[in-house]
Amino acid sequence: MEFTHDDCIKLMPEWNGLDLDIGELKGGITNALYRVRAGDGRDCVFRFYGKKTELFIDRNVEMENLRRLAPLGITPKVIKYLPAQGVTVVEFIPGYVLKNQDFREEDLWGKIISAVRMVHQSGIRLPRLFNPLIEVKRLHKILADIHPNDPEFNIPETIKLLEKISDVADVSPSQYVPCHNDLLADNFILTEDGERFKAPICLIDWEYGGMAPAYYDLADLCQEILLPAEAERGLLAVYWQDGCTDHHQYMTDLFKPFPDIYWFLWSLIQRNVSTIEFDYYGYGKVKYDNAWKNMDRLRNHYGVNI
């Protein structure tokens, strides 16, 4: 899409008369993103919702997530929420966007984990309950209603296995904590302004945030980054700090198939509805294959009966 000066003023009439520097931010596969720097010093990101993303994103919940998390000082401030126009304007957080390889740097582990742990241990109640198994089934129903034709994926059998794994993991909703649920590298910003933010790492894009098992959030991070085993154990050791890394690795491994299947189903939905140019099929197939590899590991390495 094209986003012009006039388009911006229609959304932000209070900026009329200001010089505006508008640039597209690449990499978004859910929304179209534009950074706008106004002549008065304000620096914002305009997030235009992707086509039919209301199928799996509740924007009111997303805004409430940001409102409740704001006191932590590690999330972007909401400048304007315009659901009727399909736009949210948030502050731009200056800094370095992490890459997958950065998670291999031991010097960064403490900063990365401190942001995640700050959210998990905040005691904040987010409005949405994110039960991994229920959310996978919800996306499966959305996909089924679209009537795709992808016989190479055995989704019903996959969900049966996830049901068994969920029984083994046995994490009660009473143990859920506030989670981001989309911890890919692009959502970690190593900030430049130490006085403005309360931690060296900020977390952006809270569309999927909700109350979930901490192990799910950590599993999602692991599956997005795909670290070597030693680095993954190192990150988990930094997070838990209790010397029980074997147990925490096992619990994280139990949850790894859930985010992979969630994003696999998400990608097949997007493939059928999104207008953004992206290889959703290829992305989803990788997630599906990774989930099955991890379910095989649960059987062969841990002896989990699934």
C-alpha cells in the first residue's frame, strides 16, 4: 500500500502543518508498517491491520495489553487507536532490533531474559486467557471454515498428539503468567535511551499477548530462534536460576510443538486471506515439520507416551 502525507494528516489532523518524514518498515507479515517522524520531534509507527486479521487478533485486547503493561516501561506507548480505520499508532522505540544470531551471544542473555522475566513475574493480569491447546483448536476451526486444500498435512492427528502432550504437561490455568506469545527476534529492541525505558530490552507487538504458561512463552522463543542446544540451555538457566535446568528443559520441550503448530495454522490462514507478499506456505511447512521433530524427540529422548 502507499501511505502519503495527506493520508497521515487524515489520521492525525493535529499534525497538519508539520513536516513529515514517512518511511515503510519492512518485515511485517501481519500488518503494513510505516515510521513517521514529525517536525516537532514525535516519532511513531503506523500499523495498518492486515486483511482479515480480525479472524485471529482482537485489537481491543491488544490495546488493553499495552495499557496494563505500560507501568513496566518496556513496551511502546499507544499514541492513537483507530479501529474503524484499521490503524494503531504507537511510539517508535529507537534501538537495535535483535537478530537470531544475537541470541547466541552470552553477554546478551541477561538482558534478553530480564525483559521476559519482568513480564512473567509482574503479577499483571492480561485480559485474554491463552491456553495453547485451545488456541490451536481455535485456529484449526478458522482454517477449516476457509476450506483450504492441503492434504499433505495431517492436522487432526497432530491435534490428537497435542492433546496427549497437554495432559502430560499438566499446567493449570492458575499457574499462567502474562506472556507475549510471539517472542521472535524482531520483537526484541535493544534500546538506545536508558532514561526513557526501565530495562535495556523492550518488547513490541503485543497482538497475541495473554495469560499463558511461562513454558509456552519460552518454548515459542526457542522455536523462533532455533538455538544450538547449549545456548538454549544457557538461556533457560539464566531464566530459572534454580539449578534445575534438566527439568525446565523437559517442560519447555513439552511445549515446543504448540507454538509451531499455532504458527503453522496461522500461516495457512494467512496464505488464504492476506494481501502481504510472503511465503506463508513455506513458513508454515517449516513450523509443521519442526513440531513433528519435537514430538518424535519427546518419544525417543524422554520416553513420553504419545
